[in-house]
Amino acid sequence: MQKFKTGILFYHDHAGQGDVHQIIGEVSKSLTRFIDHLTIYRSAEQGEIYTYLKEGKSDFDIYLILGGDGTVHELINGIIDGNHHVPIGILPGGTFNDFTKTLNLHPNPVRAVEQLLTAEVKYYDVMQTNERYALNFAGMGLIVENSNSVNPDAKSKIGKFSYLFSTIKNVTNPTFFKYVIEIDGTRYHGASSMIVVANGAFVGGNKIPLIELSPNDGKLNVFIFKESGLKLFTEMIAMKSEINWNEISQNIEHYSGEKITINTNKEMDVDVDGEIDLETPLSIKVIPSKLKILTATDRVVINE
């Protein structure tokens, strides 16, 4: 078991899993087994965690977060912009908690914190997307349009990406946009209904069924959805099996690279780790081994 002298646990009032205050009490019991002095920070508003870390008000040996992908997004931006260089512990507190699946953590935060007792610190790549940083993905097109059209109550119950993937098969006439993408100096152009640039292995609670994908290989993966590509993608997710991308239809183009620029024929909103706060044109690059994150040594069954 790794030991830390000081640590701080951030959480939002409106974390997505039940009574957050009760959960904080339960996870704190386990955290104090490997952190001598634990500070708990309740964030009442979005952006508060980022500001706290950016201003570098305090130094701790480890930073922890209980929250969903958007809250994790806020944390890592604050850590990077605040020049903190210590390990991170992430506890699932949202609807899908995509990156905690990459970290092999159980979706229940009380069970996940037990895994942190024996977790290893591993280095992970980060995506720099314009002025923001992301762990998991950046996307545009249908992934944004569908999210914006979902009733907020439905989002809270089933999650906006789950809604996307469950309804995508019913989209018979998706809106296409023209794009020009440059990946490590090579240019591609065409029309697409959705483009996703991924670093993590999960989007919307679903594993991207690609053998080659890794969040610490110094590469990003670009998926360009063409005609019929959306239906094919949902069918692949339903199979829940990893494949080699070369074995499937060219209706979903896949490329990998380190530096990516995306231009579209019209200005488009961009979803970054569940937060729609950027627009095209988009400049993305991978920053290898940027963050140290506690990773469970054993993979859990996600749906148990």
C-alpha cells in the first residue's frame, strides 16, 4: 500500500450517485488508511475546483476527485494549469465515469476506493484541445447535436451518450458537414456526420471495440463516420468484442497520430470529455505521460 502524508478530496454537491455526503463519509474511511492528513473540499459551483488548483493555494501529496467525467475534466485542467506534479486518484461519481473504467475501477465509489489501497501509479497521456486539456475524447457532429436535444431529465437518468447510442440506429438522415483534417502532416477531407478523437478506451459507458487503442501510447485515434457508419458502430458496441479496425467497413475511417487539426465548413460546437465548451477550428495534440493516476491492478466486471 502506498502512503501519502497529505491529500485533498474534491467533490461537487450534485455528484450523480445517490447521497453524495454519505458516500464522502464512507470513502473517507478508506482514504485515511493511506493518507495521514485528508482535507475534504466541497465545490458548490462549476469552475471552483479549477480556480482553486490554478491559483495553487495549497500543496498536497495527492489530489483526489469524486465525480463524473465533467468534474474530472475540471480537475485535470486545474492540475495542469496550476503546475501540480503529484498523483491523482479518481472515484466514480457520475453517470458513466468513462475514464475510471480505463483505470479498472469499480463503478461504485465505495468499492472503487478499496481498490485504491493497492493501486499503482501509472502515467497517462493527455489531449490538449485548443486551450483545454482532456483525458478521454473530443467530438463534434451528431455527438453534440443529440446531446443538446435531449431533455435534461432524460440526461440525468440515462446519460446523454447512452441516449446517443441507443437512438443512433433510428437516425436515418443524419446531418453531414464538410471537414478538412490534418494528422501529422497528412491531409484528409470529405463529409461526415460525426468525428471523434479518442485517447481513452470508453465513450458513453461503452468500450470502443478497437484492439489498438491505448491511453498511454503517445497516440490519439481519430474516427470519421461516413454513410452508414453510425449504424455499424452501434452494432460493433453491441457485440462487446475487440477487433482489428482493418477488418471492418470503410464507412468508419480510423487514423492515429500525435498532432491533429480539424476545420469544418461552418463553425461547430465541440464536446470535450462531456463538456461542450469549444468550437471548430480545433487543434489537438497528445502530451505523452503528462499525468500520474492511481490505477487498479485488477480489472473489474463493469456491469456487475
